[in-house]
Amino acid sequence: MKLTVVMSEDGMFTSEPTTIMEIANLACSGITAAVHTAREQYQDTDEAEAIDKELFDCLNLAFSKCLENAFPQFELHPELTEEILKKEDELLKAKVAEMEAADEATADSNL
């Protein structure tokens, strides 16, 4: 069976009956492949980390909007993701500072 999927602003249409899980998996596979392709183009640049964060934030916002549109009865909290990312950054900075202090202490003791 060859499934054809057509997506437009008006909706999505398939050539064969399919389940929502199959459609979700197909859409996620396509998005994941597109992300990997995009990341390959900039992975060796100085801006890679900033672009990754921007791409993550864009996808997070898009998926949150999708869930909000599909399930308006549920209250979503996309702002929690931003709070989680901020906390993650704080923890990483603290870990880096801890490791740098340990490296400095080792270097000083070797003198």
C-alpha cells in the first residue's frame, strides 16, 4: 500500500483510510527528518547552540498550538517549558562553574 498524504491550510487528506496514530507518526517522522537536515547545515558553526535553542522553542510553540487547537478543553502551560529551560541553564552554569573551580584547584596544587 502506498499512502499519499496531502496537507494544506484547509486540512489534511489521505489516499487510503488510516489511523490518527499512523498520521501522527508520519508527521513526526517528517518533522524529525527536516530538523536533522537543518541541523546538519549549521552544526559546525558558532551559532549552532543558539540556533538549536531557537529551533526547539519554535517546535515547542508549534506543538503546543497544535494541542491547544485539537483539545481546547485542556489548559496547556507552554510557559512551563521556558521555566524548565531557565532552570536547566542555571543548573548547567552551576555545574560548569563547579568543574572550572575543580580544574583551577587541581592546577594550583600542581604548581
